[in-house]
Amino acid sequence: MNYRGVIMANAASKRESKFKCKICRMVFETKEELKLHMMEDHNQR
């Protein structure tokens, strides 16, 4: 795989991850999971 192919693969994987915590960068499938994580782990609403 050439360098350009690696960049394209990385771009595709970033599109698949839907919701990312801006504090610790964990990735979640749904917005509800992200909200729950924020409340439990970061004490934010």
C-alpha cells in the first residue's frame, strides 16, 4: 500500500467513528452513550 492509500484508509476510519469525547478522545456509537460518558466520567451535562 502506498502513502496515499494509507491516508485514504485513515480518512475512512475517521468517518466511521461517530461521536468522540473532546476531553479523553474515547469514541462512542451513539450520542446517548457520549452523554452518559460525559456525566459519569467528566461530571458534565
